[in-house]
Amino acid sequence: MHYRVFYLFARSGEAISSASAVEMSAKAITEQLVPRLQTEDDYLGLIDAQETVLQILYEPAEQRYWVELPVDAAKASYGCYLAGEALKAFLLALPKVFEREHISGLEYRPW
């Protein structure tokens, strides 16, 4: 599966905005971008074919990732915590279109 991606890697200062997102396969995202999430300021965003965004943020103190589907209108998101290997499996199994009903384990969280 292919998605458009945007990100910020704070240490290196590398960034691609959502307006300039580049297309990558889920496998390439998993192998090339996820390992670069190293600080709490880093993030990775995936955009599906219907312009839905899935965001991934790293929590270094807990060595886990927060994966979320933001709902801007509600100022909230549906998300879950995943560890390294679970995140890789999650990304490789993502559907073509991000719908919370098709992604198990998501919980509602206001901002």
C-alpha cells in the first residue's frame, strides 16, 4: 500500500510539510522513516487516498508510539499506543483508507 507522508525529525531539522507530502510504500515508511522518530518533537504523518491523516508521535521516555486519527472539528483524536514491532505490523497491515472502524484498539482522546 502507498501513502503520502510528511514529517519532522527535530535533531536533523529535516521536514516535509503535509502540503508537500511525498508518496512512499508502507514498507519503506516502516524501514526508512519510523526509525528516525527519536525525540518527543518528532512526528510522522500518513495521508490516505481520501485525504485522511494518520499521525505517529514518539514518546522516548516510554519507548512507545502514539498513533492517532485526528478529528480537528472535535479537537480530539482516536488513537492508541504501540511499541516498536507492533507499530511495524500495524503500518504494514493498514487499509487503503483510514477509517477508525477498521483500525482496532483506538480510543477517543480530547486535546
